Amino acid sequence: MSLHPPDLIPGHAAALAARTSARAADEGVAEIAYARLDGPLGRLVAISTPRGLVRLAYELENGGLDAVLEHVAVRLTPCIVEAPSRLDGVRRELDEYFDGRRREFELALDWGLVGAGFARRVLQAAIAIPFGDTSTYRDVAGAAGSPNAYRAAGNALGSNPIPIVVPCHRVLASTGGLGGYTGGLDRKRLLLEIEGAGAGGQLRLAGDALV
């Protein structure tokens, strides 16, 4: 299954970034590059800095391309260009993951949209959950140093700027239910099924406390 950049419609989202050539990124003029990827979970926006992948967004669920880029521009820098070649590594590893040929991502990550503290520790705890396994909000909060802060852990996971690669989908309610997910519960179920963690249809879709 191949992720590929969709055709851009002239005059639509991110006009300023689209007008800035990929050559600018190749020459180091722009600090941040983005690409749009179509795949089995719908359209994604991947954004990378020199330090690594900083954002992987479900485009429609995050208000569209303009909203995704504006958020990054405000938080980091407005110097953003569309440069798909700089996201080739991201595209390749996602292709391999969705095809069942990759169990761990090896991408460099930029935590610039997360900051330090509890939220980052929660996301790092999510990364430590092995492919095919799941954890609970309470256990992830404990791994981040505050076992009773499971609701705050749920908020941190819900604000995860790099879903899929930072696998917040592996965190479930203590009842075994899905809890929540930034890209919607259907996507969360699909990701768990890709990893073999949702086999048998035993996961419930809603109505579970984040514990």
C-alpha cells in the first residue's frame, strides 16, 4: 500500500507555502518542510524540521491544511515550504507499517510542539508500548511519574502531535474499551487491528472511562 502526495488544487490551502519552491528547502532557506500523504487512514499532513518529524496530522480532523500549517507556524516558525522529498523517509516507513513490514519506526522526532514535563513523558511512555501490545491510561500515567493523573495523561495523548509514529492508539481504558483518539475511534480500531491487538472484535467503541 503506497502513500503518495495528492494533487494540489491551485488557489486552495497553504497558498503561501505552495508558492515557495522545494528548491528553497533544498537550499536550506526554509526550516520546516511539509508533504500531504494519502493512505488507508485518509489524508495526512507530515511536517518535518531539521531535528525530525514534528507533526503528523489527520488533515480533515484538524481543520484542513491551512489550520495545520498555521498551528505549526505560530508555535515554531512561519518559514514552511511544501517539499515532499524531505518527507520521503516518513512516507517510506509509513508505507512499510501499513503493509505489515514494519513494527517500529526509526524516524527522528522533534518534540517542539510538546514541550517538556508530564505531557512529553506520557508520549514517551506510549512509544515504549511494544507493537501488538496495549496499555491503559492509568499505567501510562504511572510510567510518566503520576499514576493518579490518568485524565491528564488522556489529555496529553489526545493532543499527541505525531500520532501513529507515537502510538497513542495503543492506550486503552482499563475496561478494555478504546477510550478516545485524536483521529476518531474507527482509525484507532484499524491501527490496533493492523498490529494484531484488535483481533476478535473484543474492543468496545465508546462509553469507557479513561482509567
